[in-house]
Amino acid sequence: MAGGAVEAVLARERPPHCSVILLTDGTTSATTVFTELGRMRIPLGLAVFEVAEKAKNPNMTQLSWMVDEALRLRQVSGCVTLVVVSDDPAFLAASAEWSLKGRLLTWSNKLLAVTRRPLQDLPHLYTSFSMINSMLIIVDTFASFSRCNIYSHPPYRPPEAQVVRIASWSTVPGLTLATHLTLFPEKFSKFAYRPTLMAATEEYPSYAERSPAWTPDHLDYTGPVIQLLKLLADNHNFTYTFVRPPDGQWGNKNADRTWSGMVGMVGRKEVDMGASTFTLNAARAEVVDYLTMLVNDAVTIVGGLGRPEVDPWGFLLPLGPLVWTAILAALLVVPGMVLLLLFCFPRKAPQRDTWKRDNIYSYFRILLQQGYSLEPGEWERLVLGSWMVMTLVLTKSYAGNLMSMLAVRYIPQPYQSLRDVLDDPSATMMWEAGNVYMQYLMAAESGIYREVMDTAKAGRLMWVSYEELGRMMETLVVQGRHVLFVEGEESKSLITDLFSETGRCEYYTSRERFFPNSMSMIGQKGHPLVPALSKSIKYVKQFGIFDHWMESFKPNVTRCLHPPTRITIKTSLALSNLWGMLVVLAGGHAVAFLLLCLELLAARFIQVKEPLISYISGH
């Protein structure tokens, strides 16, 4: 009877790429097992494990060894269907528990338990059987006929509810479904009893924020992640309640290898899920399972915009560095070529040396718009004329651009990379405490992130909780000497909230991004709720619904994304605009005065030397 029922179930439900593992407690001989199951076509093979009578304790090592061997079989076949045959309730429960612990029975793999014990003798199977893709076959033998009833254990069943009879099997009619449910029903796609799940949540900009109805006794949130949670609750027929982590953190591994924050709550199974965005990393994946990825983000630097400043050296900006270089080169090359031509083709005129000197200096006079009177030759007229045209265009362009740029105020954004912050000894870094980046920084042994941790000795590193971020931005970051390191979406939300309050864009974000990451919600390790919810989240993400929620959650999010680096004002010129020019003027006069003094000293030295030479010659 049992063999016929198992054969009928596997023939309908077993995918062709799955192997079958049969586990018995030794009450049924191996010959009988092979005789019954040998009729079935199992392309990837049948494995039979028999547990000795003396080793039926739930803590035995034989079951652990069996799970390890079965995992090797699953790796080569893709999936397995585990068939457990026993009349010992403890053995049935231990088989399911060990298979769960060993990660053999993920939701894609199935468990089919066969027993002759009545249903009322198996209440303790509900805990493990309700959490896996399983069915229970009970062989009922009566005086007139025999049949097998097939049951499924729905998850989150209230005490008064019963297990569901899915189908029955007998020799004559064969397999007959008793409900609209299929064999191995998707128990987590739609809950039958509308359970209440516990969701660990903490306020997080752009994803989850406190709603107006929030109170310490009634936690309520709003945001894209909360909208997603509501959609999942409606789709899978469950309700939820929010729970805050006692420490207000997302979760890091402590020195004693325990976990803090929401990750610790989910890992210890205090809550069913973490309804927030958690950065994916290997350490967290050891204790929790990640749902479908929601967003990709990276850490950015948030700094305070400086006050509009005047660049005193702005008179150099109308011309680019290459233009200034070309002018200097022309001042050297053109007079040099003219001087060479004058040596090759000398003019027959009095005071020829003076004329050559004036001709060379004329190019400097024309560039500086000084007076010039000289009678050059024909080829010299052509060179001077070309030089005058070039100088006229250059000076007019320079004057027009200079008048425009004197009205420009520059807004400094000094910290565009992590290196910029580290190289400024007056800058203080603020990082959000309790997130995954804190763990990364503390684990760094070398490189730039080790330098970040070393700044703590100089008092340049601060760990700030989420509740303090807004206050810190208003009081410290806005002054310009403190910078905040947060994720890109979080920075947008913080800046948007402050803009909505003040109406001013007083912050900027850096061009450099680091610590790229993917984020999603989390669930308990190995829990079948994770793949069920992930399937729904995948469609929400693929159809752009979650991205739409993200864009519409903050209506002013684009107002301060790209603050201007310079502004134009209309005001009278002041000394702050022109002191750079005055420095150049004073520097020129100082150099001229120094040269004048050198000339006077040289002339005096020559006057003293000439009489001395005459005196020596006379004697």
C-alpha cells in the first residue's frame, strides 16, 4: 500500500531531474524497498539509507552523516525528494529536523513521510513539517479495504485548526485529490489562516520613516519599503507588527560572535523578517537569508556648502593656461626672430643700437597698450601690424571676460574624495554607527580605510546614531569643517528634509563614491518565507514599481541634487575683488624699485672706478 501511494505521488510531482532518497529505520527490509521502488523510473537514481535500531536517537551522528551524503547527491542531480518510512514518530521528527539543519530540505526539495501511525499520534510533527515542502502519507488498514491518506501541514496554523487532507490513494481508483490544492502545495504563496508576522524595522531615510500616527506604543512607518511590505502582506495574506531593535542598529558581529541590531533579532528568530534595506555581505549571510535585491548604492560624502567667495586671482581666469603660455612664448619668439633678422639685414642709420633696442621693446609696449613711435622698414611694418591685430583681439576679449567674471562668486566644495578629507587635518569625519560600514572600517588592517580609523586618535572620527544625523547636519556639517559619510539615497533624503524645513540648499555631495553595495530585506536562515516573498519582490522590482515609489516618496529630492558652484551678483567692485591685481601692481613696483636701486649702485660704482683708473694710468 505504501509503495503504491509513494509511486503515485512521485509519478505526478517528481521533476525528471530529481533524485530520490529513501530513509528507513530498519523495520522494512531493503529487499522490500527495492522491490516496491524499483518499478518507478528514476533517471538520476535512488539512494537508500537505513538507520540501525540502536541509533534512532534524534541527536545521533548517523542522521548527520546521512544528510552530508544526501547533499552530495543533490549537488549532482539539482534536487532531491526525501522519502522517510517509519512508524516511529521520534524518528520522523528527527529526520525532518536534521534535514533542515543540514540545508538538505530547501523549498525546492521535497519530503514525503510514510507511516502507519494514526494522525492523533503525530502532533509533534507539525513544527518541522509546516516549515518545509512536505506531505505525510498515513496508511489506514480496515477490515474491508485499505487506503492511504495524504496530508499537508499548513504554516502558522491556529491551535483549533487541523492538518489538511490533500488526497487519498487506494488500489482501485488510484490517486484522488480531496481539495483544490495540488500535491506539495505552495503553502507560503498564500497563507490560509492570515498569520501576524513580526517585522524588525528602524527609521531609515528614503526607505522607511515614521508616519504621523507613530507613537512609542504604536509603531507605524511609511516609505517605499513599507509600501512593499503592505503589498506582500496583501498578496500572501498576512498581517504584521513592527518591532524596533533595542540598540537602534542594523546589525554587526560582536567580539563574542553574537549579532547586534535587527540582523541579530532575525538570526535569533525573535522576528520573522527585517523590513528595511540591509547591505549584502558574507558575514550577515551566515545568519540570515537575503530576499531579492532592491537597490544598489554606495557611500558618499556630505559637506556644507561654503559661503560665496570672491577669487582675488580671478583676473587670470579670462584666459586659459595654454593662452597665457602661448602669449609668453610669443613674447620670446617674435622679438627674438626680429632681432635675428636685424642682425642679418642691418639698417644704415645713426644710433643703430638704440633703434634695435626700441624695436625689440615695441612688442612689449604694444601688448601693454603703451605709446610707440618708430619708423620701421617694410617687413618690420608687416610684423608689427600682425602683432597689433593679435594684441587688439586679445585685449578686447580679456577686458570683456574680466568684467563678467568680476561679478562671479565662487561657492567652495572642498571635499570631493576620501583622500581630500584625510589630507585636511581640520576636517572631522562622521560615520553612522551600527551599520555594515562600521564593521568594514574596524576590520581594515591597511590602506585608506585603516587611515580613517587612525584619525580617531586625533579626535577626527565620530560615530553618530541615525537619530542624531539631522541635528549634526544642521549644527556641524553646515559649518564646513565636519563631513558626513552616508549612502547616496540616505544623503538625498537628509538634504531634502532640511530643504523642506529651511528652503535653502546648504549641502553638497562628493563626486567620489566608495563601498558600493546591494541592499534588500532579510529573513530567517533557511525559512521558506524567503523564496516565497522574493518571488513577489522580483516582479515588483522588474516592473519598476519600487523605483516609482522611491521617486515619488520625496517630492523635493531633485531640488538640491546639483547645487551651483558659482553664482553671479550685481554689485559695486570692492577691494576684495581687486586685491589680487593690486598685489601684482605692488609686486611690479617693488621689482622696479629694486632694479632702480641696482642701477644707481652700478652707476655709482662705475663713477668711482673711472677716476681710480685715470689716477693709476697717470702714475
